[in-house]
Amino acid sequence: MATEFAVVGKRLPRFEGNEKVTGEARYIADITLPGVIQGKILRSPYPHARILNIDTSRARRLPGVRGVVTAQDTLKRRWGAFQQDQPVLAIDKVRYVGEEVAAVAAVDEETALEALSLIDVEYEELPPVFDPEAAMEPDAPLVHEDKERNIAMRINVERGDVAQAFAHAHCVVEEAFQSTLHWHAAIETIGSVAHFSGGKLTLWMNTQTLFMARHRVAWAMGLREGDVRIIQSAVGGGFGGKSCDDNNAMVCALLAMKTGRPVRIINEREEEFLAGSRPRVPMKVYIKMGFRRDGLILAKELRIIADNGAYTGKAAGILSVAALRHDTCYKFENVKTDAYLVYTNKIPTGAFRGFGNPSIEFALEQALDMGAEKLGLDPVAVARLNAAEPGYVSPHGNRVGSCELKKCIDEAARLIGWEEKQKHKVLGRGLGVGCTAHVSGKRHFGDYDGGSALIKVNEDGKVYIWSGEGEIGQGTNTVLCQIAAEELGVPIEDVEISTADTDLTPYCHGAYASRLTYIAGNAVKAAAAEAKRQLLEVAGESLEANPQDLEIQGGRIYVQGAPEGRSTTVAEAAYSRLFRRGGAPIVGFGSFDPDSQLSDQNRYGNESGAYNFACQAAEVAVDTETGQVKVLSYVSVADCGTVVNPVGAEGQLEGSIAQGLGYALAEGLTMEEGRPLNPNFHDYKILTMADMPPFQRDFVPSYEPTGPFGAKGLGELGMDPVAAVIANAINDAVGVRITTLPITPEKVLKALREKGKTG
Amino acid sequence: MKRLITLTVNDQEYQLEVPAYRLLVDVLREDLELTGTKEGCGIGVCGACTVLLDGKLVSSCLTLAAKADGSRITTIEGLGKNGALHPLQRSFIEHGGFQCGFCTPGQIITAKALLDINHNPTEEEVKEWMSGNLCRCTGYYKILESILAVARA
Ligand code: FES
Ligand code: FES
């Protein structure tokens, strides 16, 4: 199916390379406005306390202070992506350490900080609850008084006949797993600059979802959406953490509205850990899986207790992914899931690359490995036997279109040298494997998962795309330019793309759910097709040919199959369509909404227009003296349909591995009573260049018929199974199964000792 | 208490009056509007604020501006000559050595310091040298590739 493309599939350098290597790119902290003042936020020191009184009078009197706000200055509206439970500033009580209680704006940072120290808050401490399972006990303290047993949400579904399938199983495995908080740790923290003038609020944000931010800010501030304008700055890494689920922009907007001055708030690194980007949802997963003698999965039963933290944010969506999505990766028939999202007095959790998959796959992919081990089967063969195929419909209604998961498995096994290495085992070394399925967009908000774009062709032939999806470092702008260039038949150098700006571009959901290549790509392709239709219409006049018979290549327009014949150019066509009586510029609008479904009452429905797949394998060495795990090599093979930009696509898999290995082996903060002890990069260790193992990544040939030039999503796939792959390899190496994250040397040693005791 | 200091930044001399506690990163970013230098952690761990001070790498988030009095400083804006990019900058573009780009100025400055003293570093030397510069996007593979390509050229 894959044909030769002129621009798609080429190793093109990034669209915004120049400004990023020269330091010219303007990130949020680089944006200044005349007269801008500094905002700072006073945060709760307690995990759970009633606010008895807030006295801001001393702070207000400090010279240089322009405004002080508390909940009294807000509309006391609660907001949130799925459940509106989060206030802008704490109302009556605080629910986690770091929660926003009050804020000041002052002429400079020192004054603002001093003013914070002059705000007197009287608290009455309340008993907190940190463990979600304990929070579900009948006598547990309530984080929200109206949420019984602290349950924010429950998903309880059964498909097929699970009990009967277990009864027929030749082998059953059962285990409990626990995943952890995992912070995005983008090197740039969250920030905003707000200006309120003439009834219009303009916000510069480093967000990855501009229009959703607009919706939430407008609601919380009591403004019309059209009276809020969000302009995206350069974004220093998102990974889900910059999806406007936190209060940075809210407080910034509030201060700007109260003071009438432009206000800037940039999170300090400590604030980013306490109350900035919403870390990955930790899950306790009880899993039971039954297999046929040959390794075929017969039944699966899950009980998930997910830690919501103090407010819901995206965790509700994440729970449903954890509960249901993985059944798209392997062919399941009989599954039962009872999943709970539970409030605790900790930082609200939320969207982080993988969106529920990494937390659940840590359990699932290990259970599969345990089954293979118990049956004496090769885990690669078991994965292959169960792997999804084109045409597979998951028990929850996900309809698999293009799917080359089996090829991914074969290729991953080949690259890691699976067969050879299993034949010649080396003491203390082991291999692990794991797979994943991800979406290319997920339908939830307003039963719409579409995208749209505008393309104009300037009278000099230069093409300009208006898109509001937003570049966050993932390379989406380059991909969209390539797609437009391919469709229009113009050189890539002639294509440019806008900054995302809610006033200037059509509505776009933004960057999440690995949706942009597929959804925004299709929208841009449609817009380009419309612009092309307009170009060919004019060209048809000058070439005295039927527009349908024309084609464009390299910016030249000629009769199909006769590139040497009469021709005109895109520039000439655009010029002549405009400069004439009754002329008009070339502008194409394109829109795309995939053929997916909003899940029904029973959580049934095809959540995405296309599914992407991956298989990963690792070889590790475990030092039985120290418990140290060394990753000797890592392999990641993906099916993302057509690879639009290989450099960018490789980068997605490479970055995912670094985050995934950090999640597996290192990342975490020591918490004491709901309070991270050292919320900084000293204690929260992200991997460095010296930590990275030899890594091979590859893409199997694949073509998604509904994707732009066959492409589908990729951004999150590479993160999903990493922790499980490492855990499986450790088990293969030294025979211990690590069931909690991160996998520290201490845990490995402890497991080895226990194994020694029991023989 | 303010102090009068002289800094030569990217070959240009500046006289500035700064409070004793003012950090170099703030002087560069705010007073001189050289915002290419970034702040990621504020505690000397991430490398985003790295600049060259008399040829040596420093974290400008930990350096007092007053302490830098009389020194020569190179920031990302000082790389490249007459509008042409520095070979490292070209290489980062060509090999995809950045994604979000926020760590990139620090990565490039740090790599330059290495290549200034060691024209042909081994892969291991590069990894060791660069391990004070965090990147959350790339997994470092393409940063390494970008640097090695310049070293091998
Ligand atoms: S900001 Fe200076 S090292 Fe991180
Ligand atoms: S490119 Fe984003 S942090 Fe390095």
C-alpha cells in the first residue's frame, strides 16, 4: 500500500530548529509585557485542614504589593476535566500539601515573596488519609464530604463468562502490583502571563491543550470563551503535564483581573513537584489470569485501586484506560474489571504519557510472563499467540484496523537476539518482553475527537497553515508541514505553520492521546486538498485543461503524466486567482473527526479511529551482591503506520525509553505524611546521558487506511510497557518477581534474600 | 547593598549595578535580555543555565553576579559567527538533537566546552561530560549523535 512520497517519510530537520539551537525560542519565562508584575502563590503546609481565617491585611500594606487574593475573590467555582471538584483557591479547607490558598502580585519577586510571609492563615488540622485502600474503609476521613468512602469513580464490567473460563484454565496466576507517582519533570516548569484589558483576558501559556485551557479558565473566571484568548509560548516539554489541570493559569488570570496589570507566574521547581504537573496515577492492581495449556489467555480478572489525590483532573479518563485499553493488545474474551478511583490527601494525579497504560501494564505484562513461566513456555511465543490482529474487536468494542503487532514481536525478538540468548544463558542475565496497544486520539470530550485546520496559499506560492493544536517539542509542526507539502505538491521549504492561538485558529483539542499525527494530520491534509482544488481550478483555465487532469509537483502544475509539457506554478495560480475582478485568495479549510464511538453506559464503544502497537525487549544483568540492575540493551519496535518523519519518530521512542526506564528503576520522591521531603532534581532522579543503555528502535512496515498517508499515533506507545519489560527480565535473570515500583537495588536484594530463605 | 560590576558577555562589555545576592542567571536573562540561558531547577542540577565563565562551565543559577565581576562570559547567543550557526548548532538541527529545545542551549554550551579542550572525545567521554545536563525529551541518543558528528568531522 505504501507508495513513494515526495516529502512524507523523509528525514527532514525540525521546523523550528534554528530558534531552538540559538536560544531565540520564546518560552513562557521569556515573555514580558510592559509593566508586568510578579505573582506568587501561598500554599498549604498541611495535607488536610480546615481554613478558619485568612488575614491578608499585613500583606496588602507592604509597599510594592499590587494585589492579594483568596477564595473570597473568586466565584468559588470548581473546575476540572471530567469532574468539577477543584477550586482555584482553597475554599474552607485544604486537601493536600501545596494546594493554593492565597496569592499576591507585586512589583518584583522579592516583594511578592515577602508579602506571602505576611499572610496569616489559621488552620485546624484534620485527620488525613494517604493510602487509597485505607481511604475506602467506612471510617476513613473524607477528602470531599460528599464523596462516600472517598470514591470518585468506579468502573465495573464483565464480558464473556469469566468464572467458567477460569474453571477451564490449565494454569492460573495471581498477584498484586503497585505502581508509583511519576512526575513529568519537563525541564521547563508550568507558567503563565496574563493580561486583562477591555473585558478581554489574554493568557500566554506553555500549555499543550489551548482550547481546553480556554474553556476551563473562562468557566472558572466567569467569562465568555470568546473573551479569553490563549496564546501558546514555546513549550519546554509537556508529556501530559501541561494540559491545564493545575491552577497556575487560573491564579495568574485572577490576579491580572483583580490588579488590572499584566501578571506573570512561573512555577519554581519545588512548586512543580508539589502542585504543578499532575503526576502519573499510582495503581494497586490485583490481577488473576487463566491460560490454556498452549499459553492462550482464557480469562482475566482485575481489581484496580487508583490514587486520585485530592482532586480528579484527568484521572477519571486514566482509570478507564487502565481498566479496558489493554484488551486491545491481546485477544481477550472473558474479562472482569472492578476499578476504583479514590481520593486521598495528596497531589492530584493525572495525565502522563501512556495515560493509564504504564501503570496497568506493569501488572498485566508481568502476569502474562508469569503464565508463560508456569506453563514452561517462551514468553515471546505466548505474546505472539495472543497478539491482536487486523479485524480484532476487543470485548469493549475497540475495532482494530491496521495492526502489525506480530511483526513488532518478531522484530523485537530478532533485534535483542532472543533465541540465541535463551539458548546460551549467562548467569545473572535475563531477557524480558512486553507489548502495548495505544490509541490515535480518544473520543471523550463532547463526543468529538476531531481536528481542523486552515491553509492559505500566498500569492507568492508560500503556504501557511493555521493550526491550534500546538507544538510542545514532539515535532507536530514539522509533521503537519510535511503532510501539507505532500498533499499540495510543494517543496517543504514553502510551508510554514502558525503559533497556536485560540483567537486565530479553528478549534483544536490539542496534544494528548497520541492524536496529532492522525487527527490533526488528517485535518491538515483535508485543508490542503481543498486549497489544491482551488489552485487547480485556476491552473485549468490558464493551461486550458480539465482541473482533474492536473497534478502538482515541486510547486509546478502540469497535466498528469506530462511534466515536460505546458505548466504553470502554484505561485502563478495563487496570484492570478487573487488579482482579478472578483478575485479571492486561496484558503482551504479542512476538518476530520474519526469514525470512533463514545463509550456507552456499559463502557462499550470503539474509543479511537486507529490503534498503534509496540513490542519491547530488554536484556539486563542483576548483581546478586548489590541488587543493582544494569540494562545491557533495550529494543523498541513500533507499528505507527507510515512514519511521517523518521528523525522525529525515533526521537519519540528514544525519549519514551528514558522516561520509562526512570519509572522502572529510579524515579520517586520520599513522602512523609503526604509531603514530598525533597521536591527537587537532587532527589527526583531523572536519567542522564551516562545512564542510557544501548538502544535499538525500529518501525515495522504498516499502513493505516484512515490515516494521513497511512500514518497513526506514536507519542506514548514507547513508554507503556517499559517497567514490566524490565521486571520480566529481572525475573528471567535471577528468579525474583518485583511487584512494586520503582525497582530499587534494595527491593531486588530483599527479594533475593527471601528467595534464598525459601529455596 | 549594590555593587558596580563589569561583565564581558559574548564579547560585549557591560557595566551593571547589582545587589550582592543577585544571581548571574537573572542578570543575563533579565538585565541583559539574553533569555537563551534557561532555568530548570535553580539548584545546579539540570544544566539548563550553563554558561562559560572565563572558558569554564558554570551553573549561572548558583553563581552570584558580583562574583563574576571582571570575567568573560559566553552564552548561547554568543555562539556562531556573522550570522552563521556554530557547527554544534548545525549538528543539533541536522541530527535531531533536541525536541522541546529547553535544555538545548545548556547542552550546546556544555558540548562546546568539551570540544574546546578535547577535539576528539570518545563516546564514553562525551557521555560522562554531558551527564550534568538533563534532558527529558530526547533520551539523549540524538544529542550524543549530534556532538559526536562534530567531533568526528
Ligand atoms: S537551573 Fe541551574 S542547573 Fe538547573
Ligand atoms: S529537548 Fe526537551 S528537555 Fe531536552
